[in-house]
Amino acid sequence: MSDKPVVVVGRKLPEAVEGRLARDYRPKFNPEDRVREAAELIDLCTGADAIMPCHSEHLPAEVIAKLPESLKIIANYSVGVDHVDLAAAKDRGIVVTNTPDVLSDATAEIAILCMLGAARRASEGNRLVRAGQWKSWSPAFMVGTQVTGKRFGVIGMGRVGQVTAQRARGFDMEIHYTKRRRLDSAQEAGAIYHQTVEDLLPHCDVLSLHCPATPETLDLMNAERLALLPDGAILVNTARGAIVDQAALMAALRTGKLAAAGLDVYKDEPHIDPAFFEIENAFLLPHIGSATSETRDAMGFRALDNLDAFFAGGEPRDRVA
Ligand code: DGY
């Protein structure tokens, strides 16, 4: 019997990642790529040493309480860790890791796509062309918002926020941001710091959200804060759905307070509130921020590096609990 650690693998992962798992561990794969509910997940963890979940596997305190004694590490295949109750894991002495850095470029690309898709009415245009309903061209046809030279605001100027700001500079945008701790001037690269979210919002023609979902950021962008944005602003969310009050956002899109929104994440995804489907000025993507083959491999290798370090008796590089 091999003494390689048993790893429960949350979802179907890229071939190279599963290959390394099969070489170095005794993985329990998920070839059908099903989302496992809590009871099945707990059952699968019987006798396992580790689990490698994605953000689609939820590990709240009640699930963590039922994980077997043998399970020592949750090596997430994600940078976000809001699907795991970190305090409960810590209480049980279970180490938790994530996969920062490796998805910043891919997510920044999607944030820029969301900005442009929203500003230039990409959903509407795409639908019109595919439906064979594009009848004529005129100067008044499908006029959108130009982002070049406008102000780009970032809430959560961490890794993804900084890369996204850098990409926005390519459109000559002026960068504004807020963050608990101000960046040093090299990292700021000329970005204008605002101490609070409320201070920042009036300076954002485009607001891009990059903060984690925590109890403190739940519904951060509520009706009051949306009202602080300039009229005709654009909201981009590639972070987590929980940080936006969706009813307030829809109201702001319907009244035209916001010109548009570009969203890659939602509350209760993939069960998006169908009211979004009726809102023309929402550009909607299905949580694909990190969905490139390069990044999917890199996320897996980073999660594996964390597992390797842990089982070699060291400290995993990306320990979050
Ligand atoms: C992440 O890594 O947090 C992405 O949202 C995909 O799960």
C-alpha cells in the first residue's frame, strides 16, 4: 500500500495538473466534473489527507466540523477563499492555502473586457447581429461611452487590481484607488489614493471591484454608494457577486444612473437572477476571469506546490489559515 497522501480533487482539472497529482499523490478525481454537495464531499474525504477544492465546493463551518481527523490541508484551486470558513479550519488545525498571482493577468483581461463590453454595448450589438436584426447604420446607431482618457477607479488595489489598473493605463485612463493600506509610490505608479470608498467613488467614470468577499464587504456597493458615482458611470465586477447589492445595481442600470455594468460574477452563481437578462445595459459573463488554459495550469501547479511543501513538512507559500 502506497504511503502517498490521498487528495480529494474538487473538479476536473487540466491534464498536466491531474498528471502531477497522479504521479505524486493518490488522487480521488472527479472525471464527470460534478459539483458535489456537502454530504458527498464529506463522504469522499473519509481517509483523505487533503482536499483540493474550487470555489464551487463550499466548506462552511458545518462541513469542516465533519471532515475526518486525517484531513490536514485544504489546498484551494482558487485565489478567492470565501467558500471556506477559515476560522473553522484554523480551529480544527486544518491548513488552508490559495493560488494568488497566477490568475492576475487573466482576470485583468476579463475586467477590461467587461469595461469595454459594457461601455460599447457589446451584448446588444452581438445579439442584434446574430438575430439578423441589424438593418442599417446611422450616426445615432448604438452609441456608447468612450473610456479613453477617463478616470478608472479600483476598490481593492491588490494583485489583480494593480494589473487591471496597468491595462487601463493603456487607454490613457487616470487611475484612482482605495485600499486599507496605501501602496508605496513605485506600486502606485501615479495612481491617486483615496482613503475611503466614499472618497473614491465620485472620481470613478469606471469603477472596477477587486476586493475579496468577506462579511465586511458584503453588499459594499449598495444604493447609497452607487449614488456617489458620477452619473453615467460604469461598474465592473470580476471579484465576487457578494460585494454588490444586485437589486440596487439593477435599479441604477434601469434609471440610467449607471450607463452600464460589466459583470463576471454574481450572487448565488450560476443561478443568476433572471431580472438581469432584461437589462440591456448589463454585459454579462459566466465567471471566466481565470479561464485560460495557461492560468488553469498555473493555478493547479500553484495548489500542488502548496501541497508538496506541506507534505514535505514545510510551510506552504500561500497559507491563508
Ligand atoms: C478564483 O480563483 O477565486 C476565481 O474566482 C476562480 O475560482
